[in-house]
Amino acid sequence: MNQQLTTYIAITLAVACIAIFGIKLDQELNITGLKSDDCCTDEQLSNFQLTFDRTPCYGTCPVYSISINNSGKAIVMGHGHVEFEEIILQLTDEQLRSIAKLTYAANFYEIEDIYKQGERGCERYSTDSPHSVWSVTSGQYSNSVDFYYGCNNTPQTIPLMEEALVSFMGLENYL
């Protein structure tokens, strides 16, 4: 089974577990060679930061941003075509750990940093779609990714991570 399909299956299962059963992701996340022991120790969570921005499209796509810091404070800002202006949440340690583990399971720290029109990995694309811009740091790992939703034939890691994050934080009804 190729790496992209394996990652897709793992993220889909993670989303299902979180959304349907509300369970935490404590099992080994060995998709990228990283294991639970490599992820989410108190020391690694001490510098955990996640920022996510969903940009406008030509139409009524939701425009919002999410930031989560190492204390579990999550701020969701609505910028357009959403049902809120600001939502502030306090995540538990287990919720924060689960979100961090999801980034490991998604192979986030090893994927390309840009998927946008005309760049490598996005030679074929449709126009007028939004971007999602991510930056995540956990322990010694850090990556930033600019993903254009109009790219064809790109890894589905980023859309699945967004879906999982939105579901995990209970934001589906607001977007």
C-alpha cells in the first residue's frame, strides 16, 4: 500500500474515532516512523503551537482562523461566511495531546510546504478555490504548509486534517 493511501486511511480513521466515538488517539502512530513515544510528551507540548487560516474563495466559502497554544487555549475567529465572530475554547490536556497526535499521524511535519497554482504538486488546478495555511510546532518538529484547494492530484492530508480539527473542536455547525 503506498504512503499516500496509508496516510489517507489513518487520518480517516482518526476523524471517525474522534467524531463518532470521541476517543483519544493513544495508539501507536507509526505511519511516518514516529511513535506515540515520539509525540506529545509534556516537554513537546510545552512548545506546541498550531495556527490555521482558511482564505476566501470566489463565492461563499467560510473564512476563518484557528490558533491553539501550548496551554490549550483555542481561538477561532470568523472572518466571512460563518456564523460567529470569535469562539474561545479551553482544551483539556487530553484534547491538546490528541490534536498534536493527529499532526503526527497525518505526516504533517514531512509534507511539502506549498501546494498552489503552478507550483510543484499543483501543475493542474481549478480557479477560485480557497487556501488553507497551516503552521504547527510540536517538540523538535515544525512545518508550515500553504494548500490551495483547487489543486488536482495532491495529497489529501491537509483537507483531512482540517476536517478532523473542525470536527474535534465541534465547529461543524458554525461553518
